[in-house]
Amino acid sequence: MFAVFLSGGKQHRVNEGDVLKLERLKAEPGDDIEFEKVLLVADGDDVSVGQPYVEGGRIKARVLGHDRGKKIRVIKFKRRKNYLRRQGHRQWYTEVRITGIMAA
């Protein structure tokens, strides 16, 4: 059984027991959270597709912790113009474990 849900403006395909990194959520480590914007739930040949969301579809997850991702480097450069700007960025994320997938 797998599902596709929306979180942080991105779509994620998950199975029960998966651990994934989402955009930072307002939840403490150890909290149980639910995602209600479920786009698709599939259990073998039984597939439920939402329009836009599956009625009664929910995904339960447990928050494992918050952290920051790897540093990315942003460089702006124009040759022969004496222009060079460097910037770094580390994005915050929340790590969650999927504990349950409920269809309608």
C-alpha cells in the first residue's frame, strides 16, 4: 500500500514505515501528526485518486526531529565586470516516519 500526499508545496510518495525529510513543520520531536491533503491511495489493484484530494484519506506520521540540510553555494558572476557574489544556504527540514495510511 502506498500513498501520495502534499506537504510544503511538494508531492511525496510514501509507504508505511518510510522515513522522509519534509519542509520544516511546527511540531515537536515525538509528536504525532496527520496529513489530510492525500492525492492518491493505492492498495494493490484498488486505487483511489482524489479530485483534488481523497475523501477521508489521511496519513499519520511521527516527528523524529528537526535539522538543516547540506550547504549549497550560490554564486553570481559577471566576467570582466569585477562582479562576484558568493552566498551559502542551509534549508531547515523535519524528519518524519510514516506510521499509517488511511483511505476512505
